[in-house]
Amino acid sequence: MNTFFQESIENYKKLDRKSIKNVLEFGYDLHLNFVKIHAFVDWNWRTARLIMNIWLLYALNNIDIVYFTNRQEYIDSLENSAKDISQYYNFMHKNFLEFKDEEFELISNNIIYKY
């Protein structure tokens, strides 16, 4: 955990907060680096997404939801991130945009609660 916090602080100091892509990827990195801490059997997915979304709420007043229908692609991108980080970033960006599209559709149709 110490390493996670130290690396996160160092990366935050270097962060270009004017770039939405960099702000998103910092959140994705928080998520990925926390998932890599294998203190729990379930890979810390829920806690990692919570940490990422707290950052995204703070920095962009937004969140990123990983849909259940994208679960296998999500797991694959996490597992392959050590070999190809761009696959993970691409999945997370695609997922973020999918969530924003759905959110926009709900707002456009005056739907407050979908589920």
C-alpha cells in the first residue's frame, strides 16, 4: 500500500490537469495499480473502481461505470495490461464514452432513474 500511495502522489505531481485524457488515465492508473495489490481474492475490483471514481468526481465531476456486459473485456484488459497498457486504456476510454452516451440519452429523454 505504501508503494501504491507513493507512486500515486508522484504521478499526481506530474499530471497535466488541463488534459482530460491525462486526467482520465490518471484515474485509470489508480484503478489498475490498486487492482494489482493482491491482498484479496477478488482482485480488489470494486474498491479500485471506487478509488478511480472518487478521483474522477473530484477532477471532472464525472464517473466511469464498467457495465456487466463488458465484464469479460474488462477482465481481459486488466490481465493484459502488463503486456499492453494501451489495450486497457482503450477499453476504459470506450467504456467511459459508452456511459456518457447512455447518460446523455437519459437526460435528453428526461429519465431520472433507469433501473
